[in-house]
Amino acid sequence: MGKPISHIVRRPGRVEGDPGVEIPVSEDLATVPGIPLREVDVSFYSRVQPLESQNVEKGADRDWVWTVYADDVAEYIKGHDERMKPFIDTASVSGDVEPSGAPTAGEDLTEDIRSKARELGFGEVGFTRFDRRYVYESKRGWVKFPHAVCLALEQDYGQTQSLPSLEAEYAHYGTYEIESEMAERLAELIRDRGYHAQMHSPRDPSAAVIPMFVAAGLGQLGANGQLLSPHFGSRARLMMITTDAPVKYDAPVDYGMHAFCQKCQICVNRCPGRALVKDRVWWRGAHKNKLIYERCRPVMATYEGCGVCMKVCPVQKFGMPAVMEHYVETGEVLGKGTDDLEGYALSDKGYFAPGKLPHFERSFFEFPHGRREDWLFEQFKERLANEETPTTEDLSQFARKVKSAMVKSRATRDE
């Protein structure tokens, strides 16, 4: 006898033309639609401690990773950056492009935009208010329009299952390139209908977008800190278009993921760096599992982007309908404890079956923190502490490096 069902979530098929799916949510997994929020706290932190892009706040380690990347990884990412530059440049000025057509009074473009996005290949499409509380401080003057079109493109399934690997990085970064071109075509449709379309490049983000994807009903926040969407879990790359076109907002949904993740815990238990924590906390007004960045970053840099937390998630591996149906029928997490789901290999440490984790020395987790200029000052202070008196040329060189770092920090393009 299966578990009693609280409600059934109905969603469109994985791609255009596929039949819709039904996702049963058992009573013991039902919580609240979207993310549990304390709205007053979200607003408070937005005012007094606004978010900033990691490219700025963690600029020191964004430069450091290039000293850690394997040669083939570094070569591929450099090529990706070159391929993405035209898309990023186009997106950066897209809010200034005037519409090419004339609007029709009283029209609603919601389904036209959704249909076109699905036709182009986006697997998840949703609409919500662009919540400026999540905008990065350096982007606050850039974002122009009130409505957010949330777009998720699935990355290749087979390549993703090879995580951590360069093959999986091809899927990761390659999906950004594909969806950027698709978004340009979707923006053209919106402008042809008489409205503005501002593209938010996934490699030059304007905000923390997952809360808006959740508000648009496209999934819920997982214990791995990623959006768990119905068909492909966190195996997707997210981007957004904001517009002044008339659209209707979608509503957040309770997919049962908050309670399910607390029962599952596979990503928490399998993380090579022990960067994920079991218990949820209130953080900037959201109830969530908070990732420990300092435990995650060195593993990501050293092992082809890592992504073990994505690989071992049953929702990513099997899809939400299958996972939730299995839970209703058995009360168990599909695939838990199996090598098929939980096993992974690290290039210099071998294979780790369920229950086994790699060991790292303490020094492995030592890397520069803060902004680029902060790290330069730390290095300079260390030199003074060692009683090394800098020459005039040393001081001039230091000043040039700090100025360059500050200019780079103001350029909010992510790697």
C-alpha cells in the first residue's frame, strides 16, 4: 500500500510535442509552494547588505582557479570565453535596443512567448516579476524592465552522468553557448511584437535568479543549492529575458522537494569536499541548505568543475515524476545506495562507491578570499611582515596591480 497523496503537479512534457506529466506529492512531503521566505528579511538584507556577483566579491579566487585548472580544462574554458564574448556583448546593450514592431492594444504575449521558447528548445519556461531584491549591486542601474521570462535549457544527459569530467564540462559550457543564441531569437520575437527585451547572459548574470525561477513555478531549491526542475532536476542552465511586454505571471509550486531533500540527503553525504550541510537554516530570509563555499571551490577548480552534487541527485538522474512515484509506492529514494546513482571517480584519487569519500589535506582548502584588490593587499602586508622593504618600483607595480584589479572587479562579467 502506497503513501497517501497530498496533491498532483501537472507539467508540460520535457520538450515541445511530448505529452504532459503528472508528479504525485505524498502527504509527508507537502510543505509550501516555492521557497519558505520571510519577506521582511529578504527586503531588509537587500537594503543593508545587497548581493554582489561572485566575480566581484570573490574575484581573488576567480583568478586563482586558473593556476589550478588542468591544461585541457583551461584551454577549453578560454575557448568558451571567446565564443561567449559576442553573446555577452550583445546582451549587455540589449536593453537599449528599441522594438522593431508596434504593440497591439490589449494583447497578452504570455503564451506566444512561451510557445516560441519551447519551439526553440527551452525545456522550462515561466513568467514572474523581476524581483530587484536579488539584483547584484553593480547591476542595479542596468536592469530596466519589470517582467522576467525564466528559461531553462537541459544539458546533455549522457555527458552529465560522467561528472566530474571534461566531457561534462563540454555539456556545461556548451549549453550556455546554445541557449544564448536561442535567447537572441526569442528577444527578436518580443521586439517584433513592439516591446523591449533585455537579455541577461548566463555568463554575465545580473542577479541571483533561482528565487525567480522558483517563483515562476519551474522547480524548487534543492539541498545542493541548485534548482530542481521536473524533467531534468539541476541538469540545466538558466538564463533570463526581462521585458515590458504584457504577460501573466505563473505561480510557485510545491513539488515536495523541500521535505524530499531532507529525507534523501544523497548530495550531502556524497559531496567530496563536505561542502553541503544536512540542516536547513534561515539565510537572508530564505529557509535553505547553505553551501560552504570554502569547502566547495577548491574541489570544483581541481576536478573539472566537480558537479558530484548534480550527478548523484536522483531528480537529475531519473526525473521528478519517476522519483516521486517511487517514493509514493515504496517510501524510499529511487537509486539511493547504488553505484549507478552514487558512485563517482576523481582523476587522481580513484573511484568512490556509496559510503566512501576522498580525503584531502587541510592545505588543499587554502586559497585566496575576497576581492582581487583585497588579496593583493594581503600579499603586500605579508611581505611587510617579513620585513621586506619595498622599493619605489615595487610600490608603483603594486599600485598598477591594485588599479587593474579594481577595474576588473567593476567589470561584472563572470568567467
